[in-house]
Amino acid sequence: MKTRETASVDETDPDFPDDAELAALRGWYAGLNAQAAVARYLGGRPAAGTSSRGILGRIRRRLIAYAHTRHRADLAAVFVNRATRVPAHRVARAIATLRTLPEPMPQITDAIEMWLPPRIVEALHAHGIRTLADLTVRIPRRRRWWSSIAGLGVASARHVEAFFAAHPALTERARALIAERHPVSSFRGSGFAYHTRSMGRTDSSAHRRPPAC
């Protein structure tokens, strides 16, 4: 029966491993046992209470986390399997690819699961919110906006707010998108209707006869 190891991205360090760590990992995938790989490339025995396999496991989890921050689940999957199940050349190719990947920037049409944790995504999906555009436009700009969304508490709401604060261009792009698709309805709630009514009153008053002297 095949076995697979799993790693929680949220519990790992997404920093890219250094050259020595990568060399040790590649050596392990190439056929060295864990102790030999650590000894050869990382300068001897692991610290007290830390096994060679534990060191290599942490390096793998960091690569998995890094791949997920680049939205490359296919590359993350390479490091989930044990060394006996993944060819060394595939590992080397995945590492080389990860090195060259730039930090991705969110797009307004992206699905929310690309950027937000699963628990938040589940709550937003239940509320009909699927994309970053939905989230930007449909969430009211008021205090405790999350209170109407079951399963989304204060901590999750703060996470969403921090994400948009880090990417302010998303809000501007969402507004432009709405204006392109619904040029009339986009003015609702913006004071436009009130302005129109005011103009109507001004026009009607212009036709009134002046009072008699």
C-alpha cells in the first residue's frame, strides 16, 4: 500500500531554502540516506533532539509552502512524496522552476480560494462570493460587515481586510469593472440619485412665476 506524507502549509516557513539545504535534499532524493545527506551537505550531525529525517522534512515542507505561495500546487506535490517515489531529476527541475517564479499579484477576477484560507473561503462561498471582485464589491463598507456572513468571525474579517489593504489596486479595479459592465447602476448609492432629484427640484422652481409686487 502506498503511503503519502502531508504537510500543513500554514505551519511552515515559506522562505526558500538555501543552497546547502537544497543540496542535501537533492542528495536524499538521489539515493543517499538521510543521515549521509545531512552529514555531507549540512556539516555534520543534526542538533540534539533533531533527526536527519526531521531536517529534510522541514526543508521539504518549506518548498511545499513556497510553491503554494506561487500558486503552483503541481510543484508542491513533487515534495510531498517520499524520495523512493519521485525521480531525482524531477525534484531538481521543480527546484529550478521555483527559483525563477516571481511573487504573484492578485487579479480582480481570481477565485478567492487562490488567496484566502479554506475556512474563510467556505464561509464566503456559502454567501455567494466566489471571486475577489465579488468580495470587493458586495461586502458593505461599514463596521462589522462580516456579521451577516455565517462562519466569518472577527479574526477572519481582519484577515480579509489586511489582504485588501496590502493590495489597494484591487478595489480600484473592481470599481472600474462595475462601471464598465453596469454604467448606470454603478451610480446607485453614490449620491447620484439625490443629485438628480435636486436638479429636478431646481428645474421646476425655475418655472415658477415670481411673486407679485
